[in-house]
Amino acid sequence: MPRKNSDAETGYEEAVSELEEILAELSDDDIDVDHLAERVKRATELVKICRDRIAAARLEVKDIELPDES
């Protein structure tokens, strides 16, 4: 599946959706080994995107909860 956005533009929901598509592909017993390696690599990239988005959201929430007192 071609990427719609660059990784910098990929949102959390889009990454999760693509991960679900990859999981469905990987569940297919007939997947080609070369394609499998490519999809696993992409899944790894998407997991990193999701983790980065979650970390950024946590920082934003922390900033809201604990405003700078300077």
C-alpha cells in the first residue's frame, strides 16, 4: 500500500489504521517473504510514529496541568 503522507505528516489515527491493515496482511498465510519483510519494517516505523505522537501529547498535557511558574 503506498503511503499517503510522509511520516512527518502521518497522524496517530492514520498510523493505527495502516498498522491494522498490515496486521490483516500478515495474518494471511500466503504472504510473500519479501513483502513480509517490507511490511514488518513499515509496521516498525508506524509504531515509532504512534509512540512519538503519544509522547508529544503527554508533554502537552503535562504543560497544561503544571504551568510554568516563572
